[in-house]
Amino acid sequence: MGAGRLNLWRPQPGPQTQFVKNRAFEVIYGGARGGGKTDAVLGEFGLHAMRHGRHARGLMVRRTRTALEPTIDRAREIYAPQGARWCGKRSRFEWRSGASLAFRHLDNDADANKYQGHSYTRVYVEELTQFPSPGPVDKLKGALRSAAGVRCAFRATCNPGGAGHAWVKARYIDAGPLTEAVEGGLARVFIPARVADNPALFKADPTYLARLKLTGSAALVRAWLEGDWDAVEGAFFDSWSGRNIIMPFTMPAEWTRIRSFDWGFASPFSVGWWAVVGDNTPNRDPDHPIAVLPCGAMIRYREWYGQGPDGKGLRIPTEAIAGGILDRERAAGDTIRDAVADPSIFSHGGGPSLDETMAAQGCSFRKADNTRVGEFGALSGWDQMRARILGEDGVPMLYVFDTCREFIRTVPALQHDPQRLEDVDTRGEDHIADETRYACLARPLTVSATGSIMGGLG
């Protein structure tokens, strides 16, 4: 942090120093609140501006312009000693040398398209997890170029949680802290932040830590204090745990197999394959807390997630999806007894429906019940899924093979819709959850008069 009005900003020892000195193309500074992330990105550009003068051009974005206001206020304190002034009409800081840093909002792909033709040597994104998908952010990287030969770079900050928690965690955190992963020849680095890394904050505000501990649930405090990416505050499926994940094993051929499908073209599609446990079955994993898989439980044993590297759909023909499904089933020797799909594929738009196109390839579905909230017998759509995840007496009725990594990555991270708390926030990566809901409604649970859960079989 800054050391006084007359002194230039300098990084604190630790992650801030690592951040400003790192020469990787893409550096993400993330984790706990109070870790000095905003100061790090502002300070990094200040140093960049002093080094490159008029050739230093920066862009800083957040999802809303209002969210940028505290950052702009802090930037005034850091940049004033450098002689930079705030130009309100242009919404940017300007240095006497000609360097500039613009502050803008970025909400979607249409906003990102406005920057085509722009040239920046630095792009900064604050609160990366507030972006439901990486598309708008990744498009900004195309504006990183310099005719003067300045080394261009992308920098971002983030905290656990938010609509984009799953993709940010998968891309940056799961690779490991301070691990460089090269994509297209460009290095990518994640630097974890902890509140303890910012001693200047404690000196200026001694009660900050105590107040933070009082702000919410244990999961929220753990995420904010420790930067714990596995502690997802507000998770829609808050009963999900390691109990729901099992090692793959060879299942009896007579167990009912179900296929569920959520269609997507520009957005990802998802196919899940499920087996219904026919009898109480010993768990083959001796280290798993559940000794017996209960009769009527559903096991997700395979998946196919149609997502490209940009986080969007694969944009492949419906016939190719049908062929891919059938190829996987033939290779495994599956006999599918029921198949349910997104009701939207049954709609006619002046020609054959997507369902008819797939059926012509030999891949048939029936229309899934699309209940999300409301009533479905005793349990609504999401309630069916949540009841299976929770189970009874600590024994789940829904399991996932540990090879189904996309389910494990996306479903536990889904959040409540802030406007409709009984529903999933559809800005998140909900495609697998939708397809799973179709499968659960195909074999609905019922609740007895005593309140116990009863599973539908075969």
C-alpha cells in the first residue's frame, strides 16, 4: 500500500510483490478479502506507466460502473503522487507522460465487442468470478497489442463464490498456486491472497478481521478469510459432499440405465448416463463413508459435456450429437431403457424438430418434465434433486462416479437466484444441473407420511 501522500506506491512483501514482478502474460491474484488485490492491480499499472510513458495504455473493467467507484477513489490516492489526473469525461486517469488507464463496465459479449480495434498494453478485470462465463473477458484479450513493442499482459482479481466460481476455479485455481500453465505459448499464473498478506490493512484498521468474522456463515467466513475455493457460500445444493462421489465399478447389467440430455449449440450441451441401483449393494470403495448403496439410488456413471475452450458450446450439428451419444453407448454395451431430454428440442420451427432429427439417427428421447420450482407430487424439480443428494440418515440417493468431473466441477458451485431464491441462478453453468433434474424427475422420490424418502425403481 501507499506509504504516505508524498511517497510513490510500492508493493508489500509477499503476493503483492510477486504480482507486480511476474512477467507471465496472464496473472490472477485471488482468494481472501482484504488481501490487497485492488492495490496490487492499481500499483502494477502505476509502475507500468512510469516505465513506458505514452506507450502505456490500460483498461480496467468490472461488471458495473458503480462497482468501479471504490477502485477509482483508491486510484486517486495512488496516482496523485505520480502527477496523474482523473479525466471524468473520458473516465480515465491521464499521466503527463501520455500514459492512460480507462475505467469501464463489461457485462456481456456485446460490451466486449465494443473494444474491437482498441489497443491496450494492460487489461485488468476486477472480481473475475462475477462473470458467469469467460467469453466477454477472453474477448478483451484480443485488444492487447502494442505497436511500440511494449510487453502486453492480462491481470485480474477474484474471490471465491459468484456466478463464475466454477469456471474460474477450474481454469486458474485447480492448476495449483504459483503454477505456470502454458496455453498457446502464453504463461498463466495464479497467485493466492490471504488477509494476513496485507499487514498495512491491520495497521490502518485493527478491527477489520474481527468484523469480517461476524459477516455470515462459517463457509462465507472461510472463503473470505482463507480464500477457500471449496467453501461456496450460498451454494444451491448445500448438502453436496464427498459422500456423493464414488469410485467407478462394474454395475449389474440388469440395473436400469437412463440417459438425460440438455441441448445446446451456442451454449454447452450436456448428456448424462445414469444407473438405478436394483438392490442394496455393498460399496466397492472401502474408504467411502457409505458402506451400502441403497436400492433406488441413481448413479451417474458417464457424461459428455459439449463445451469448447472458450466456455461456450461446441456448435456441432444435432446429427453429430446423436452420433456421439450412440457411439459411446455402443462402446460400453449400454442398454438404455429410458431417455429424457430438454423439452425445447421437441419444438417445431417450420421443419423437423431436433428430437425428430436425433430420432432419425436412432437416438430417441421422451420429453422431460421441466419442473424447476412449484409442485411435482410431494417434491418439486430442484427439490427432487436436492432430496436425492441429501438422502436419508446421511445416506444419499444420488451418486456420481469420480470420473464425471464436469458434474463435480459445476453443480456444487451453483448459486441461488438472488431474485428467486428457490431457483438456480441461471447465469451460472447450470447445463449439467438441468439435465440431472430431468433424470431425477424421470424416477421421482416420494415422501411417506412419516417424512421418510422412498425411491422410485427401475
